[in-house]
Amino acid sequence: MTSPALPDYAPIPRSSLGPALNDQGYYVGRVERNLYWVTDGVYQSAFLTTRDGVVLFDAPPTIGHNLQRAIDEIAAANGVSNQVTHLVYSHHHDDHAGAASLFDRNVVRVGHEETRRLLLRDNDPARPAPEVTFADRYTLEVAGERVELAWHGPNHSPDNIFIHFPGHDTLMLIDVVNAGWVPIYNLNLSEDVPGYIQAPATALSYPWTHFICGHLGRLATRDDVAVHQAYIADIEASAREALATVDPTPFYMRYGENAWAGVKAHLDTVTDRAAAPIIAKYTGVLAAADIEIFTRTTTFAIMQSLRLDRGPSGPVHP
């Protein structure tokens, strides 16, 4: 059997890449003081060492048992406990929480009240529901360390929270900004487009230097968030222009009774017209911008949100 030909893509900007992984497939590094981050090159987690134990933030299954190995490495180097006593969920999705059951059932699990509801609904033994929950804000204090948790409304998911480390000059917000990369399909598979678009501005309203974004191989900066905002704003402007200038009439005339074929031809044309200049502009600036399906589906999601969330979806019948 002949393997299908695979496409070539633009080189990845060196600035989009992070540090090399070790032989076990992970990298662990200090963010500030006793706050550390872990990556396998695709997913990220973080942990805080304290005199009473370790506070872990997310447990991606792709990192899996390497989370404890990373904690053990840092604990041994610094002479502190390697026992995870708290686990904070950024949100309920399995790709960021699916290794949660690797940690002792006595671990105090913390998350938004909607995270608890969704995890109880999903009934996944790999993701035990948090016992400690909050609605809008919660201050987690462990052994003199303080972490501020806040929900500012739905964005990537209904329960995705902002995790601020005021004593470590760091913010953690998962699945919105990818440091140096474009979002994957449909704005990182996000459920609330207006909330997703607003989230970076909310993130920038916090004081921080270091940003843990949940994906890929390096920490983000405020400049990374600004570039992400520019990319999304350019898509929004391009989608508005395409919606205003693409005449739908020929598509519906061509397909007649097949209404859905007309809809597809119209919206695909709008999406392609809106996405093309964005792909050209950001190739070489954001990694994977030239993977057309990513920018194209993100453009489609934003274009549909412009129509349906903000309106008008079309002219009013006379």
C-alpha cells in the first residue's frame, strides 16, 4: 500500500520553540522562586512547592507520570516535600485533567463549581471532581503561599478559570493563547467565541510577567498575548469585510432547492476570502499559520459568531 503524500509546511520560527526535553520526555523549569512549570512539548502543567507539600495545577495525561518525576526532581534538588497535597483544575477537559487520578485520593482538589458539575456528569474515574469549589473568586492559601483563582465568564469552556500567582509574577490561563503559535481548529476548540476573544484582554489586566498557557514548549510573555490579539482582531476585521462583500445570490440560485448546498457554498466562500490574507500575513510570525485548516476553521468560528452572537445574521425580509 502506498502511503499518502504529506504536505510540506513553512519552517517553525525558532522563537516559537521551547527548551529541549530530557530523556524521559519532559522539561521542568523554575518560573519564579518555588513555582515551576512542566512540559512535554505539547502540554503544560505547573506546581508550587511549599513546606507542607506540593500544589499541582492541572494533570495532562500526555505528561502523566512525568508530573511526579518532575516534582521529585525539584523536591530532591531543594530538600522539600514531594507529596502533592492539592490539585487545582483549570477546567474540566480530559486533556488537561486526565492524569488527576494518579494522585492520592486524599489530595485536596480545587476547581470552579461548574468544573465539579461537569466532572460529576462525565463520571470519569480518571478525573475525580473537586471537593473545594467557588463561583467567582477563591484564594487558595497553603503554607504561606497565596494563589488567586477567578472565573470571568465562559471562554474556551464554561468553567475555564484564571490562576494568578501574585507572589510569583505569573498568570496561568489554559487553551486561549498558544505561545508563538496559532490556535488549532475553531479557536482551540473553544465553546464561547465572544468569551474567548475577550479573555486575553482580561489576562492583560492582571499584573504578570510570566504566562503559563497550557500548550506547547515555552512560557508566554505579554508580547505573545498581544500578537495573539492582533491575529484574532485581523481575522475579525477580515471576516466582517468578506461578509459585507460576498454576494450570496449566485450560490442560492445555482443550487435552487438544495438550500444547504447554497449555504455551504456561500459560507465557504466568505471563510476562504477572509482567511487568505491572515494566512499570508502570519506565516513566519506565528508557527503553523500556514496550516490552512487551523486559520480557516478559526475564521469560520469568528465569522459565525459575528453573524449569530452580534448580528445581523442577514438582511431582514421586507
